[in-house]
Amino acid sequence: MSSLTTRARALVAYDGALAQLLIGILQVFLVSVSFLAATSPLTAFVLLVGWQPTHLAIVLFAASTVTVAPAFAGALAAAERIIDERGDAHAGRAFWRAFARSCRSRWPVAVGAAAIAWFLSYDVALFSGIDAVLLATLVGSALLVIALVAVGSAPDASLAAACRGAAGRPRLALAWLLLAVVAALLCLIPIVGTSLMLFTPGLAALAIQICNRTLGFRTAR
């Protein structure tokens, strides 16, 4: 009985397994909430305007995606800190520092991603009846997501180097895309999707960083 009591006390101790698990969940929550806050322009567009085949709606949609690339960088940097530091990661602070750094040093990536979103939206608006165009739009969107993850995973590498690294590891790039799609679909589940949204971005970023380390994509600090 004493042994059982000792194990129970160790489990619920301040530095025990249960406490570490709860702190880890909190860190993931902070990353997810920070990601949602950083991408709030896109959320506001979806809720207030919605995608429409009009010039104004397409321009507003493209403008609302400007913060997406820095948000990817912030989430991936925070996830890396969680893996390395666990309970001492200060994930929220790590997210916003990486977000600000990306806005300062990689604003061309953010603007370029918004421009690609604008171009793809016009393709859908003008040629929605052509299957080949819709397929090309989906492929372009997938490549854009992969590029943003590659750039966010290698914050100190050049855009070309990050994309070459992803191209040299097609299995890793497909894993990134699959994780991003699964995370987005989970957030769209009726009723529970809103609650899952508070944890899904952080969990997806963690999974991506675990894949990066497992499959040899070295992140630069």
C-alpha cells in the first residue's frame, strides 16, 4: 500500500507526470490561441464576407491572408520550443517573437503568399466550370501550404533553400500537407469543431516538428 501511495503522490506532485501533462496541454492551447489571434483577419473575412466571385471579395480575401505565413512560423517555432523545453517552453511568448521576426524579415513571403491566394481565387472565379483549372488550383494551394511550412520550419534559411529541402523530401512534404488538411477538417466538424480549434493548430505544429526531426528536416535556429 505504501508503494501505491508513493506512486500516487509522485503522479500528482508538482513536477510529476500529471502536472507535466497538464502543462503540456496548456502550452498547446497557448500556441493554438495565438495562431487563431494571428490569423483573425482571415477569420473575420470568412465570418463577415465569405468567399465570393467578386473583385472586392477576392481582394479582401487576399489581404486577410497576409498574416498566415508569419502565423505558420510562429506556431512551428513555439512547437519546437515545447519539444525542447517542455513545461518551460513559454510557448505563447515564443509564438509572438517568431511571428514578429517573420513579419520583419520575411514580409516578402507573406505578401507573396497573399498574391498567390489572390491569383488562385481569380482562377476559381473566372474558370470554375473547368475541371482542369480547379485541379490546378488545388495543386497550387497544396504547394503553397508546403512552402509555408518549409519556410516556417527553417526560419534562418533562405526561401529557396527551405523549398529545396522540402522538395528533396517528398514524403515529409506530403506528411505536412496531410497534417494541415486533417487539422483544417477537424475544425470544420459540426458542434465540436469550434472546441477542437483551441488545440488543433498547436497539435498540428507539434506533429509537423516531430516529422521534421524524424525524417531529417533540420530546422535552423
